[in-house]
Amino acid sequence: MIPAEVFLTFILMLSIFLGFELINKVPATLHTPLMSGANAISGITVVGAIALAGTGESDLAQWLGFFAVALASINVVGGYLVTDRMLAMFKKKEG
């Protein structure tokens, strides 16, 4: 039987490798739509974090939920700012 730590480490290394390979293969024209999709996923993370923070189970759960809401919100806002800036690069210049 494989210990859980070895199995989870293997999954982590595999996901890092696959993520790196996938991102390197994405053309520049698809980066903006994929960024918007990732922001939507982070929005789902915010909802889950709010649910965790609101359970009132323990102080630890509330603090972890608070930090999860804060970090996911920063990720969503930053992602949309980057996406907006990238879309501005494709607009035609006036004049």
C-alpha cells in the first residue's frame, strides 16, 4: 500500500508539470479569455470561503475563512484588472 503522503506528493508534482506544460502551449490570443475563466473560478472560491467563514464552527474556521475570502478577492480583482489592461492593448488608437 502506498502511503498517503507519497500519493499526494505525486499528484502535486504531476499537477505542477501539467500546469506548466499547458500554460506554455497557450497562444497569446487565448490568454485573455482563459484569464477571465480563471477569475470566474476564483469567484466560486470567494463564495466557498464566505460559507466557511460563516459556519461559526470554531475560531480557526472563521479566521481561515476570512483569509480565504481576502486572498480570493485580491485574486479576482487583480485578475480583472490585468484582463482589462490586456484588452485595452487590442483597442485601436484614436488619432
